[in-house]
Amino acid sequence: MRSTEVTQSSPIVIVGGGPVGMTAATALSGAGLPVVLVEATPTVQTDWRASTFHPPTLELLAELGVADEMRAEGLAVPRYQFRDRTDGLVAEFDYGLLAGETPFPYRLQLNQQRLVRMLADRLAARPGVTVRFGARAVALRQDRAGVTVRIESDQGPEELHGSFVIGADGARSTVRGLLGVPFEGFTYEQRFVIASTSAELSELLPGIADVNYVADPEEWIFLLRTPESWRAVYPVPAQQSVEEATDPVSIQAHLQGIAANPAGYPIDDFQIYNVHQRVATTFRTGRVVLVGDAAHVNSPLGGVGLNSGIHDAVDVARRIARLQADPDPAADRLDAELDEFDRVRRQVAVEYVQADTKRNTERLMERDPARRAANYAELRATAADPELARAWCRRASLLESVNRFGIGRPPTPVPAL
């Protein structure tokens, strides 16, 4: 798709103020570019569902100046386990094997709203940044002068003109819908419940790690620790109502099924949600791009969805910064940068994020005994070989994809014929 010239005096408009949108705004404003961020909620987002930050993501966030604060508030987890619900430990993987490849050889567990708050605080102090809470994008159009976004808020309708628009507005993206971009894939029949508890699961289940993927043909479990609490993720049947699945009695019964606790489990919080494996058919239409859940959604088993979204945000921010640094970038150069963003980030979403999270989910819910035994044998053999285990951790952490594609790497010129 061809584009007209870039208008440098206009801000970049970001729709969506979650961790991905806030990351994009921080990266762009750090490059000296004006930004307007539009967020539908009246205050900083408080969603706590995602909580894992992998090594290459922490490297990017270190460049944005928040990694030290995150490390101070978070929980560094180098080891994680695959387990069988009946037979216990199957295999353990240690990100410490990546110590020679990254300054962050661990997963950092930190609720995503902590990152949102840190970035929002920084943006509030930066010149050239406007954050509009309680404003919703309802229409957009592109022309030779840029992109115009119509927003609605308590103050009435308003139009914002930007040189680019970044759609970071989640799985139900308004921007993606306005562009008419299909969101291809499927939705799991089961819904997932996530419940947090202050009970000390490591005492009730001796030997578990701080992150555990527990396979079971009837009810798999994902157990992970955050600084505030333990979390349990488990599936609920499609025919079970939301009211039944989220009844405190039901949640208590599920937690007791994980590990008997005579004192009972304090239930600090819970959510129920549909889980999808979907990817937009394109991440770029003209000067409008899609990042994070607006571009791709996946099972949470692997903890890579948020990470990949942050990679999207920094990738496109670097490309826009290069374009805006040119006093008169040619249209074909703009196309080259944004087409490369679309190609690379979509390939990562399909070949890494979608493929690995789908495989992780299938591995935990596998019902066939022979296939389950083969899965366990592969996991054990991989974990027992240091080189195979290192390669596993490299891929699971998205370090492999970053090494392969870079983040915002300039497009390679096509040689003239």
C-alpha cells in the first residue's frame, strides 16, 4: 500500500492506555516526538491479569528507564516447572542458562498495572505528551495530511490530527474494527478463571517453583507467584455459567482441589475470560498500525502475549522516530518501514506467540495417555541437556525471536536489478 508524505508537526495519536500503549508513548516521547494518548477509562488502567516480563522485554524497558523500579517491586523467577497433577514434577527449566546472553536471566513477576502506573507517572512529567482519559475513539480517516481520529468524551466530540495512529486498544480494538481488518483464528470452548490468594501455596505443595504449568486430562492448572499473592488459572466448562464459575464457593472448591488447606483459601480477586488464538490479517493500513492485543491475542500459557505487545510498541516507535527525523522522507521509505513492521511483527506473532502458546495449552490438556507420555519424555530430555534447555529458554522467553528479527531493525534495501 502506497502512502503520502509524513507530516512531522502533528503528534502521534495512540489509542489505548494499557501497558502496550503506555510503552509506545514512552518510547516515542523519549525520542522527542509529540504524543497524544487516548484512553477510554477515566483513570490509569488497573487490570492485573498479565504479570510476566521476560528477559528481552526487560531489556527494552530498561532503555525506557523503568526496569530498576520494576525489579524493586517485582519477583525475579529464574526457574519454572512443568508438572503432572498426579505424579508431580516432569521437568524444570532455568533461565539462569541465559546469563551470558541477557542481563535479566529470569522472568519478572509483576502485575501489569504496576508498569502502567510507572509509565503514566513518567509521561505526566514530559513535555509534548497529552493523555486524554475518559475519551473513546469512534472514527478515523486518512488523507495526504495524516490521520484524523474522532473521539468522544464528557466534553463532547473532538477531532485529533496525527501523523500516525497506533491502535493499542486491546482484543476488542475499535481501531482494528474501523480499519475493517479481519481478526482470524479461533476461540477456545472453555473459559479460563484466574483467582488470586494470599495463602502460601509453596507450603501446601512442597517442591513447586514460583511458576508451574500442571498438566491434567480433566483439569490442568497454571500456578504462579506474584509479589502480592499466588495465582491459579484453570479452565471451566463452556456450559457452566459465569455466575457458577465465579461463585466463591466454586473457586474455593477448585483451590482446595489443588491443595487441601484446612484454614480455607482467602480469595483476593478473580476474573473469568474467554481465550482466543487470533491474529489480524495485517498490522498496518496506511499510517495506522496495530500493536499488542489489537493485533494478536493468545492463550496465557507461556506469558508471552504482553511481552510481544511491548516488542510491537518499541519496534514501531523506533521506525516512526527514524521517519520523523528525516526532514522529507519519501513515501516509499515510509512504506518500507511500516511494511517491515507488519511483516516482522506478524511473523513473530504467528511463528512464536501463537505456535508456542497453542502448543503449551494442548500439552497441559492432552487426554491421550500415549501422547501425554511422549510430551513428558520430550520435556525431560530437553531439560536434562544443557544446550537443549538453553535453546528452550531462549525461545520461551522470546529472546530467540529478538535475536532473529531485532526490534525496529531498519528494512534491508532491495538491490536494484
